[in-house]
Amino acid sequence: MTSPHFQFLETEWPKLLEAAIKAEAMANTDARTSCFYARRTLEMAVAWLYKYDPALKLPYQDHLSALIHEPSFRQVVGDALFTKAKLIKDLGNLAVHSNRKILACRCFDRNPRAVSFLLLAGRTYGQRARPDPGLRFSFERLPKAAAVPLQTLEQLKKLEAGLRERDEKLSVCYPIRPHSMKN
């Protein structure tokens, strides 16, 4: 499956691409699931940044909220992307931990947070493939709504737990090899 916005991730960050495609694919179909996958994509991208950017200082805890609120993170990504990361986190948490109805995936709204964050990561840290400088978010390029069964809150909680367990096993068994950092 390809992505109109995130294909540049394929070369260096295929797992990020996988999660981003799921978020993008569900944006017009299942807002709750789309927000969940947008948060997951953000979490994976932030973890990668902390692992490979020496300007980032690990905070007292390693959960997403602590990582994005660490002052060095905000300094590296800037205020605008910090705000977008915070909103993606909050929307993802709402999707998984709230029974409130999510009407539309705001991660892909008029201020496309998920796209902006990953474009910055690709443009800043990409070694072998970077997004085209002219790449911009386009609602018209999002997959159209299709008949897909909506995921329940309970299903997303189970999915979150399963993915967290898988990620922990993979990080122990298959550590990511660092890219050479820019001087």
C-alpha cells in the first residue's frame, strides 16, 4: 500500500510508514482509529528522535508526554511542531481512553499535524530519502471513505497493548542501527 503524503518514509522508516498509512487510510472512515494510528506514528517518530539526535535530553520518564514536554524537544522541533505533537498525543489518548464520539480525525484537519511532523523529521533526519520540498498536504489525496467496520474503544485498547508488547520485544531483539548524524 502506498501513501500520497508519507511514501518518503519507506526507505529509512518502514515501520513509521506502516503506521502513517493506517492513520491516513482511516482519516475519512474511522476517526477514532485514525487518531490512534497518528499517535502511534508520533510515538515511534519521537522515540527515534531521542535515540539518534544528541541534542535531545531524555526526561525523567520515557512516556510520550514526558518526551514531548522535555525542553530540549521543544527547542529542536520548534513551537509550532511541539503544539502539533501535543495535539496528536491528546487526540490519540482521547481515541483510546474516552467513550466520547470522535467526529473527524483532527490529525488530518485544516492544520495537518501528522503530516507536518513527519515532513520535518524526513527533511531533517533523512539520509537516503527525503520528502520533496514541494510536498504539501492535500485532502483530495486522502483515501476516500469506504465501508470498513469501525473499531470499538475496547478493540483499540487491545490493539494498543499488543503493539506496545510487540515494540518492546522488537527493540530488545532487533535494535535499530544508528544513522550517521550530521555535524
